[in-house]
Amino acid sequence: MNQRPSVYEELSAIVTSVGSHPEFRDIEVLKSYVRRAGRAYVLGLVVDRDGGVDTDLCEAVSRYIIRRADALVPPVDYQVEVSSAGLDRPLITAGHYRRYEGKVAKVITTLRIANRTEFTGAIGSVTDEAVTIHDPHAGPTPIPFAVIKRASLVYDPAQDLKRKK
């Protein structure tokens, strides 16, 4: 006898399907989640794309999720949260570090490296195993991906002022 997926599994499938839907092929899903909030579920995504994320994209992704969630039987109480990766975009994969080579990142590690757990500096060379951060205090420091707790770009307002309008 086939057992029907749980509501949580059905909602998770809806949220994770966004990344493979043809309408959203140019976006990158950095984080997806389904969690309980009282009696309702919260369906959330953090997205990014070249050129940035605007409200039109967030609305389109929200509408897609709503259409799919509204079709569930029996109906489920839920809310949708779709947001941009933001100015301090998380760095999760080696590809992210490669894409932003030369940009300033903040990296926090689970283990001490050169007697530190926090590094801020330009992203240098990237291999499949590690990234080198050019921290002004620690110098160029190779950091294995396996010990990175979290990492993100550091917003530089001067870059916005330099952009052509």
C-alpha cells in the first residue's frame, strides 16, 4: 500500500521545485525551508541571480509557490517568504568563491586556523578543497571548506557610489 507523503514533505517538494522550474532557470536558490509557525507552515526561499533580485522576481516565485500550495488536498494554512540573498550574500559552494574572487568576504570557521576563527579579506585562489582569504591581519590564509561555519560577502558602499547611473 502506497503511503501518501506528509504535508511537510509535500510543502518541501513545492519549495525545492522552484530551482528546477523553467520560468526560474536564471535564479540560484541559496536556501529553502519549511517550518511550523503555530498551526501554519512557513515556506521560504532565499534567491539570487546575476544582475540582482527585484520585487518582481520575488512576487513571481511567491505566486508559483502559492499556486502549487493552494492545490493541496486537504487545504493547508501557510505563508510564503521569498527574499534576496541581500548585500551580505552567503557563500556556500566553491563556485560562489570563484564567482566573487577579489571581493571582500567574512569567513567564520569551526576550528582555529592561525590561532583565529574569523577572517575578513579579499577572496584569493580557490581550489575544490579550500579558499584563500587575504586578511590584512593574518595575511593570505588558506581555509578548508570543511571547517567553514559560515561565510558571506562584505557589502562595500563605495562600490555603489562608483557605479554609473
